[in-house]
Amino acid sequence: MRPGELVQLDTTPLDVMALLEDGVPGRVELTIALDVCTRTICAAVLRPGGTKAVDAALLLARMLVPEPMRPGWSAALHMAVSRIPHARLLDLDARLEHAAAKPVIVPETVVTDRGRVFVSDTFVRACQRLGISVQPAHPGTPTDKGHVERTFAAINTLFCQHVAGYVGSNVTHRGARPATDAVWTLPQLQDLLDEWIIAGWQARPHDGLRDPHAGGRPLSPNEMFAAAIAATGYITMPLTRDDYLELLPVQWRAIGDHGVQVDYRHYDTAAFNPLRGQPSGVLGKGNRWEVHYDPYDLSHVYVRDPRTHTWIAAPWTHLPMIGQPFADFTWRAARQLVADRGGDDHDETAVAAALDNLLTRATAGPASTPAAAPGRGSVRPARQRRTAARTRASGPSIPETVIEPPAADLDDGTDDVQPYSAVTPFAVFEAGDERTYR
């Protein structure tokens, strides 16, 4: 009966091939949040397969942020010229000044299936942090979230089949060469989807939305939102940098002489000096420290200091060896490469060298990739190429604008410290230079 009262979340493979980095084609997964009252697609996120719990958690955060107008979008997509009462809402929420015509809806209850993404501790903690109730669907009962299931079908019909690289729901609807026909990169496909949601879905009359006070005619999601908030009001929930960090996965670790260790990686910073060997004060976790990390960008971790209620950003100690951010699945692939060569996959330096090789040389093709194992042809180089492409296509989960290092990390004792915005974290040296390994 009101926006946000019931929001359904789900993930499905999209029937479109996209170009990942370096021209590698691949299927993508779509995760959406659908408001039942207004049929608004509150948020939609594309990932190159293997959607994680952090994607669903940050999807909730994306719901609470207005969709900004993008360069090249028509002025007709601005919220000010839509059916949404922009002028009245702008007095309540200044963020809507340059927003596109899609409502900002704060969810009260979310309905999900029992997939591992939605039953994970990361997602449940995110809902608790944002004050959202979780209502799992009954096992094997897709009708419990029939609205979002039907919306996926509509997206395939109204959007996907008009996009280059469409593979169809089965082989009878598939083109001869969908991977070859794919021309859109993942960010481009995300932009196309966002624009279609605003220009098409939000302005399109929906048979399930009818206002008895408007002659019973079908209403669009934007029209239904305008009618609903006239009766129920509008709620805002601005997010800060700390809110985004709270939504990330967490592990509990001790802070030792070499910093904190996560999956055989060490993270350290001068800000850890007063905390080394000290208890965190969280008795339920063995006095270990709370460490949050982004599985799509493991270059840093964020440690909560419960005494000051602040976050400490710590870089990976071997970060200068790597020329770019990397994901958890890329780290696992690098460890497997070291193990396949008979090395120690617990050796951080050896894995870092393999990781750099994976990210910089695998993208150049089989000629510059280490030879495949006997009898396996080019399987391993192809796998490395796909892993590198998937890593770059994923990108970090958290918007860069909300990540700021603590002041302690910037102070090196000199008077001419440059502002953080002027620092290029990964340009320490040329990672592909062979002299680095001599």
C-alpha cells in the first residue's frame, strides 16, 4: 500500500553477451530490487557472473541514492519534467536537484529467495544496519516473489532482445554467433539498462497499477509513486562513507607486528602502531579486531577502532608489485598457478608475482602467456585471460567518492604532503616491465 513497504530482490543470468575487458565475451548476471507498491525498479546492478553477497548488500545502498543524470541523456529524463512531484520533494531532499526520473524508495521489508547471496551474513548484517526486515520466500515457491520474477521476463522481452549479443532464453531464440555479435562492454550495458529503466520502464503504464480515483486507468511506476507519497509521505536516508564500509564483508583478525593477515595477505599501516598486540575489547570475538574488505578490490582493508569509532585503511604490503586492483577470485587463481608450478601457494611474494603476471600478461594473448601444461593445449591461457577480463570488468564495489584514507596515513612527517586526490595508488612502477623481476 505504500512505497518501500515490500521490496523483492532477486538475481538472474541476463540473456545478453557482453564484452568484458580486452574483448573477452561473457554472460552477465542481473540483480534488481523491485518495489511492489509502485513496480519501480529501485536499483539494478550487472556483474560478470558470480554475484556476491556484497553486491546484494550494496544494491540496498544504491536504492537510497538518487539516480544522477548522465552525460548524453535527454533532458526529458530529468525528474523535474516527470510525473514525480520534483519541486515538493526537492524541499525535503536536496540530492534530487540533478536526479533522473526514478524515485528514491527506502525499503521496510525485502523478500528474497534462499540463495546463498541472500542468506549470507554480509547481506543480513547490511539489512540490520539499514533497519530493513528480511522475509525469505518459502523453499521452492517462486510465487512468493512473483512480481520480480515477472519483471525479469519483461526485461528480457522489452530490453534484452533489442540489444546486440542477445542469446535468448533457449537455443531456438539464439543467433548464430551471439558472442561475436556482442559489442557492448559491461559499463556500457549498465548505462543502457539504467537509461531504459528511466525512459521506458518507469514511464510505461503497468496493468497492475490502477488508481480508482483516476478512472481506473493503468498508471506508470512514476505516476503510482506520486499518488502513493501524497498519502504516505516521503522518507530519506542519506548514506555516509561509514555506512558503505559497514556493508562490506567482515573478518576478525589480530593486529600483530606485520599488521593483519587475510587469506595469506598482510595489510599494514603506521596507524596500527598503537594497536599492535592489543586486545580490541570485543570479548565475543576473542578480542580480535573487526576487518572489513571489498572482495572486488583487495588492495586495502578497513579496520574498525572501537575506542575512537573510526576506520583505519590499511594497504596490502605487496601492493607495489601489482599494477591494478584485484578481486578475491583473481587471488585464488594466482595461488592455483603457483601451486601448479610446484611452488608454495602460501608464499605471499610468489603469489603476488603470479598475480601480476595473470593481470598483465594473460591479457596480451597466448604468445606472452606461460606455456600450457602438456596435453592441455591453450586451456590455461584462456582461463587466465577470462579471469583477468572478469577482474577488470567487476571493478570495486564502493563508489570511489566515499573512500577517503585516514589523515594518519597521509602524514609522513614532511611539510609538503600532497592531497590524496593527487595520488595515483597503482602507478608506483611499470608492472609489465621485465626488469622488475630480474
